[in-house]
Amino acid sequence: MVRALRQAKKLGLRELARRAELDPGYLSRLERGLIRDAGDRQVQRVAAALHVPVDVITEETP
């Protein structure tokens, strides 16, 4: 979900990582589903950087 939102907003991975104050490698792993239990703070940062509610980021896709 994060990757789709990022791409829809025409942001690069490094730019989103910069805006969310996260490591680009961490964000990449999060996008690829390699991090299952991301911390609340990290999710809040990504949501804020994308200007979306947290629940949009955390909802499961079928």
C-alpha cells in the first residue's frame, strides 16, 4: 500500500524517506512487506509524509 501511495503522489523512495525521517532501506523493506510489525511512530511518519490517515497505510489488502 505504501508503494502505491508513494507512486500515486509521484514521490521517489528517497524523497519519501527524507520527508518521513526514515532510512530509505527501512522504507524499501516496509514497502516490500518484509517488515510485518512496523512501529507506530514509523507508520505515523510515513502517513504524515504522504498526507493520508494512518489507517490507509495499515489496512490489509487481499
